Amino acid sequence: MAGKTADDGKKAKPPVPSTGPSYVRCDLTSLQKETLATWVAGLDYAEWVAWLEATVTLGHVVSIRANDVGCQCSVSGGTRDGDAHTNQCLVARATSPLKAVLVAMFKDQNILAGVWPIVDIRSDLDI
């Protein structure tokens, strides 16, 4: 038999390889963490909610979850921003869900200035 067939007798399509998201590497230095603490202290509720609303409006997906050792916020790029972040994922970790969102916002606005550099983290998985 040349290939699997579906129940209706038609040849089954081969699986489409998944490219998956490209991850943005943005580890904060000690100095950047100090700047983050000062920046968060000066931030008001309306500013971070406005960032969150604008990010989601651009089609990005913002997800927050608790891990065994803290919380994580991932911002996956949308398609309404001129494909600037399509199929990209920016991850931030902190001790609480809100802090994780604020770290993601800080990285996006202050460290990366909206330009997300891609790093192929698959190479980290190889020996």
C-alpha cells in the first residue's frame, strides 16, 4: 500500500510540520531589574491596563499562569500590528500574576522598545 487512506478511500494528507512560535530572549540584568522596580513604583493602574488593552486589541494573546515556582505571563504576537510580532512569544516570570504582566510590559516597552529579537531556543535543547 503506497500510503494510508482515510475511511472514504482518499489518500490521507501528510501532517503539516509545526513551526511553533519563535521565542524572544530578554533576560534582565541586575541594573534592569532595579530600573524595573523603580518603573513599577511610578506606574499607575490606568497605564498597565491601557498597555494590556492595546496589546490585546492588536491581536496579541496575553496568558498568565501559575507555575511551581512563581507565575508566568506570555505575550504571543498578533497580526494587527503589521506582522511585527506574528508567531513570536515574549515570556516574563515573577512572583505574582500581576508582577509577571508588569515585567512583560516593561520588557516590551522599555527594554525591547517594541522590537522583539528572535532566538532559536531549540539549540539550547541539543547536546
